Amino acid sequence: MISSMTDNCAANVILINMGSDAYHHHKKTACPNCGYSIDAHAATDGVNDKPKKDDISICAKCATWNKYTEDLEIVTLTEEDKENIAPELLLEMQGISERIKLMNRNMN
């Protein structure tokens, strides 16, 4: 499970743009790296709570590591943010990013 940088109870997410009930829908935002339109998320732990400030997200298009702001906008993680992430969480994030990149390569 991916957990928040600031506490252990996050619904940290991978970014998606889909219309399924399996995802928590929120206002539209975009990945700051690739501009991919985001209107929903799915949590890695299966709990689709509303994202909150500092919850980590990974873009499903470009695999960029992001986080939610208070207004549920997406901003790129800073180096300082990355330094505050537990090593086991970094490994999980790296694995998710690699799977996204592989999936996207196979689709092209």
C-alpha cells in the first residue's frame, strides 16, 4: 500500500481518467509533466477514499510522481518530498512506475 508522506492513513493513488465506479471521481486536473487529464483515482490499497493534501499520485500516462494539493490539484513531487518518503514506499512507487512505462510501451 502506498501511504502519505505526512501520515499513515492515506488513500494514495495512481492517476487515471476513466468512468468506472471502481474509482473515486474528483474535479478535473492534469499531470504537470505530460498534461494527461485526470478526473479520478484508484488507491493501491483498494480503499478509494477522496485524496487529500500530500497524498502521492503516479501518472498513468508518463509515470511521473506527483502529489495532491489542498485544492486537489496535482503538483510534481519535489526532491525534499522524495527524501521524506519511507524506503519501502519508494520501492513500491518505483515498481508501479516501471509497470506503467512497460504497459505504455506495449500499447504503442
